[in-house]
Amino acid sequence: MTCAGDDTAQTAAVEADPQVPDLAGRRLTIRADGDPEIGTGHQMRCLAIASRWVSAGGSVRLACAAVPAALAERYRAAGAEVAQRATWPAADVLSAADAVIVDAPHLADAELEVLARGTPVLITVDDMGARAVYPGDLVLNQNAHATPALYRGKTRAQLCLGAPWSLLRGGFARHRAMPRPVPDAVRRIVVLLGGADPKRYSAPTLDAVARAAATLSPAPEVVLVVGAANPALPDLQRQAARLPGRVTVRHDVRDMPALMAESDIAVSAGGSTVWELTTLGVPMILAAQNASETGPGTGLQAAGAAVYLGAFEALQPQVLAAAVTGLARDPARRRAMHQAGRRLADGRGVDRLIALIARLMAARQLVGRQPVQR
């Protein structure tokens, strides 16, 4: 267990070529929720873990209080069980689990403490370092701004920090291996506001991007991706039909790696999607929907992989439009951003995480699965 003033946390080593062993039926429980208010980012990034865990011979259960139907279908298609109920007592989360992943910032610190005492291996997926305590074995924060200082005095867990630990599905690694040249002229701009867009930023963002694109020659296609938990789909489709140029709306996209890989600029919120774009080297214009997206935006701009425009709520349409046209007309900058992104993330974060969890589970088994003092 961790107490204030404890500085014993260690940063986990980044393996260049992580090898995932045969998990031989090992059981993983993922505690994560998703709905129009929470968004779907927590469950989407954990889906990458679930898919890889099952493919390595393990079993997965998503323990959730809410999940969009389309996303639940994806978990089942990956071979995972989806268990939805209003409340999740610790005993139910822990039941039959060899490891538990928690990606749920709304869970109280006390709930994490109980889970840490009861499970062989506990992993917390985090974005802000805002908890008072991080019990368990691993803390994963994939963001560019993540440093050990965020967790000083809060944990004895190993820290898995930064873009090498990005939780990406296998398709991103495949497309990364076949990069296409950055063209002089932008042919497609993709707009990504997450799986839910609870504050309805999609409409003004699409308007500004489409009108900016229409001023370019040749005018690129603009594609708005509407997530599975976004209730505004019909309104956005009608809006797209009224806008100038080639503007299309895609809903609940299943092959996101292919869509991103074929895009020349992305206008995006600062959630987990940015790591998908980063590993493919897509030049990005970012804004923050909430406080948790500020760090990724500023970190990626500092790394040269993105243009960060601040909070969506304060973003003026003309500023966004100028950023789009400016980047579209600067192929040298887009090439530099492409290279900067690819240097940050390689698409192997899920394999690194599962390989590390497997070693921890094996160590617990060697000591007879006795509770370990953390």
C-alpha cells in the first residue's frame, strides 16, 4: 500500500521488441465505462488490450456500468465478455480475475485500494496524475506530458509513461509499417471529436474546417467521424450536406487505421485518438474538450507533432480556419510533423503492457498467489 511521502515508484523499462507469451487462459477484467457524458475513449483504448489479450490465449471481461451498443459489439467480436450492471462492488470486479485493469477516473481512491488488496495484479490507466494515491502494480499514462513527478509520493507501482505505452489496436502498427509520402497538396482532412462529443463541438468545428478547405486549390475532401455514442448524427449529416465542397460524415468507423492513414491533416480533440494519429505520423491540429486534454495538446505541440489551439470553448472559427489553411499550404511543416509523430510512438504499447503484466502474474504464481504488500 502507498502512503504520502513515498518516493519509491520506478519507471518501467521500454522494450524495443516486446514478446507477448501464451496467456493460457489467464483472466483479465477491465473496469471502464462509456456513455455520451463520459465519452468512449476509456473503453476504446482498453478494447486494444482486450483484443490482444484474447488473441494471446487469455479471456477478458469488460465490467461496466454503461457501454454504447456498438462498442459492446466490438468487445464481443474480439472474444471478450461484456458484463453491464449499475454498480460494481469490488468483490464482483475481482471475481476469478488474474489481473484487473481500471480505466475509470470517476472511481474513488478507496475503491482502488480495495481492488489492490484483492487482486494479484492491478493496473490503473491514468491521464492526469490527479489522484491522491495509486495503489497496485502498474500505472500507465500514455500522454506526452506524463512524467514521474506526476506520481511522486503517490505510489509504489511501476510507471509506464509516455507514447511508447500508447494503447493502440494492431491495425495501427500494420499501417505504420507502410507509410505513404506526405503530399504537397492536401487531399483529405479528417475531423475527430471523440466517441461522444458531449459538448457538441463537432458542428462548429466542421463548419470552420469545411469553409477553410473550400478556399484551397485543389479543395480537399473533409471527413467528419461521428462516434458510436454521439446522438447528433442526423443533425451533422444535414449540416454536411449544406456545406461547400466535398464534406462527408462517417459514423462508428470500424477501420479507423485505414481512414487515418489516408488523411493528410487531422483536426482533433486531445483524447486517446491523438496517439493513433501520432503513430501514423498524421499532422494534427488539436484543441481540448476538457482539462484532461490540455496536457496531450501542449506535449504534442512541444514535440513538433501537432498545432495546439487551446480549449474548444474559447476557439474562434477564424483561428481554426487559419490553422487549417496555413498547415495545408506548408508541406515542409507537414513532413516535419509526420516524422516527429512517428518518432514518438511505434504502435507496440499494448504488447509492452501485456508482456509486463504476464511477468507480474508469473511472479505472483511463484509465491503461491499470496497477497502482496504494496
